[in-house]
Amino acid sequence: MNTFLSQWGEAAYTSVGFFWMALWAFAFGYLVSSMIQVLVTQERMQRAMGGEGARQVGLAALFGFISSSCSFAALATTKSLFKKGAGFVPSIAFLLASTNLVIELGVVIAVFLTWQFVVGEYVGGLLLIGSAWLFIRLTRPKALIEEARDRLGGQDEDTDKDLPNWKERLVEYDAWKKIGKRYRMEWGMVWKDVTVGFTIAGIVAVFIPTGFYETLFIGTGGDGGYTFLQILEHTLVGPVMAFITFIGSMGNIPLAAVLFDNGVSFAGVMAFIFSDLVVFPVLRINAKYYGWKMALYILLTLFVSLVATTLALHYGFSLAGLLPQGAGQGGGITDQQFFKLDYSFWLNVAFVVGSGVLYWLSTKKISDDSLKGMHEMPDKGWVETVLFWLAMVSYAWLLGGLAIKFFG
């Protein structure tokens, strides 16, 4: 019993430490994302994404790069763009880019993992888009696309407004009130996923023995030399773990670091990171938007692209001698001192103060409703309810564990 209580305290402390490590990265990423989203409307993106050519796909990837990283918000935005006339391939490219190429995700990965994973995230994001494009061209789902458009009800009326130059808007008080509201909305979309994800990461880091990973990911715990079949198994098991946890792309990064510390291959970790769009809640939301046939087709497209991309990344990095070293040592991410006075401490303090200012701005009235419908969240029903109560349980777990660690 004493051992369990000690581990509970350590797990809670580790979860809070993980979040403290990443706080400034979250705040910085969401600030940049919020500023851009206030300046770029969905209507302008839609007009650039009509058609199925390379230009439209490239612009869709660019718009995704500057958009939100929340998986559920990305689903809603993608649906809106597709409904307004964006091509199917550009819509999928936007979806993949807005969950894998965004600035804040790369910053958080840099905090928890090595630079190779940051490069892998961005290169892999582009490979995911290319793989999905190729798969769609080979399978030609024209009937499914037409059926999905009919289900959505066709194009909406273009309501885009002529806006001043973005440089002019950045010095406007009203623009910063909108940025504050957008920033608050960003946190509102991800707080449950982040809470559950960081809590699970702390629990896994402390309670799960190394032998578990050696059993689940075949070949883990050896000398780091994997056969092709072992690497393939890692790319298949990574999405399974993501399916079980069903946390968003931002919440699963500390858990990805735990996997790497316990010897999981580069391919397996990247497959886990890329899997936020192949989980059941996402499938269910897509089915609500497009119908089950199209939802299953999108799932298959994303899964095939994920496997192909992670295999290409692993062997490409291996040939270039860039595979990250240090996996399998155990405890690397948990052995460090979380709350020391270094650059991250002062960055956290600065961004906490800045977040307070943005929250205050978010309470002020704005002169128009230009934020209405922008990156709206879908009605997730039971998924939202489950995540909410899991977050509440997570807070109770964290408070209890911290009380045990410091006062027990």
C-alpha cells in the first residue's frame, strides 16, 4: 500500500512537471495561431482551395499550417471548407496539415523529444499529405465525394468581408480583443484533452514497467536493431495505443516521450504522434458529417498514409544516419528537474502574465461577429461528456497525489 501511495504521488508530480515544461510552448503556439486566425477567414481559404490540383493542395497545407492544432476543431473547419466548395484532396490536406504541421505542436515536441522528432513531424506531415493524395487518386472515390457533398447541403453563401491590411489591424484595439477571444477559445478546445493526456503520461511513466513495452512493441529492449517486420509492427501498434487513449495531438506528446524513453522505435513513436485522426471519436464525428461510408474511407486513407509515412521516415532517417539515439534508457524524461530556475521558468512566467492580459481582452465586446463560426467545434455528444469527467477525475487524482507527495 505504501508503495502504491508513493507511486501515486510521484505520478501526479510527474504529470504536473510535464505540463510545466510545456506551458510556455502551448501559450506561444496558441498566441501565434490566434493572431493568424483573426486575420485569415475561412471564405478566403475556401476560394483558394477549389479544385484538386497541386496549387490548391499546397495552399491547403499552408492554411493548415497556420491554423488550429486541435483535432476536433480541425474536423469542423475541414467540413466547413469542403461544404463551401473546397476540393476533397485539398480538404484532406488541410485536415492533415492543421493537426501535424502547426507551429505549436513542433514547439511542444521540441520540449519533450529530440530535434529529429521535430523534423520528422514536419517532413512526415508533408509525406502524409502526399500519401493521402496518391491513395485518393488511385482509389477514385468520386461517388462518395458527391454523396458527401449532397449530405452537407451544398455551398454556403460567401460572407467574407473586406478587411484592412494585417499590419494595420495589429495596432487596432478591436483586433487584439478578437485575438484574446480566439486565444481563450483555443484553450477552451483543448483543456480536457491536455489534462487527460498529461495525467495519463505521468501514470504510464511511473506505474508501467519496461517489460510492458517490450511485450507490446516487439524487439524493444534489445540493441536497437529492428527487422522490417518489427518496425512494421511498431507502426501498427502505435495507432492502437492512440486509439485506446483517444487524446488529442497536443496531449499525447509527453506520452510519446515516455514511449521513446522505454525503447520504442522512431517509427513507433512517430506513428503514435500521427494517430490523432484515426481514433474512434474522430471516426464518429466524420460519420455524422459525411455518412459512415465516407467516414470509413477517410479512416482508411489516413491509416494507410500513416503507415507508409512512418516507414518512409524511419528508413529515410536511418539511411541518412539521423535516427535519434538514447531510446531504451528508461526514465530520461522523468529524471530531470521540472521546476528549476532556467529559461523555461521565466518564459512560463511571461506567458502566464500575457495569458492573463489576453483573457481580460477576451471579456471585452467586439464591434462585429467576425469570429462567429470560425474553427467551430463539432457537437461531440458523449465524447465531450466522457472527456469532461475524465478531466475531473484527473484533477482529483493530481490533487490527491500531490497531497500525498508533499504532506503524506
